[in-house]
Amino acid sequence: MGGNLNQIALVFNQTGRVDNDNLEDAHLELQEHFREMMLLLGKIEKRLKDKIFRE
């Protein structure tokens, strides 16, 4: 996932449609979304394990 996003960002940056500041902002936003997603997936994993191993 990260590699593809980096390739897309590189093309946008080379074509002049995205400047470095906007690219940096987008990257930081994606990092935050990824962190949030990993936290949620961790909670889901814990709930599933609790249900599976409780029975």
C-alpha cells in the first residue's frame, strides 16, 4: 500500500499538480489514518480472540 501511494505522489509531484507542502500534508494525513486503522484492527483482533478462546 505505501509503495503505491509513494509512486502516485511522485507522479503528482513531477507533473506540478502537487507541491511539496501539499504532498507533505497529505503524507502526514495518511500516516495518521494508518495509525488509527491499526488501532482499530488491534481492537477487532482482541475481540475476536476473546470470543474464539472464551468458548
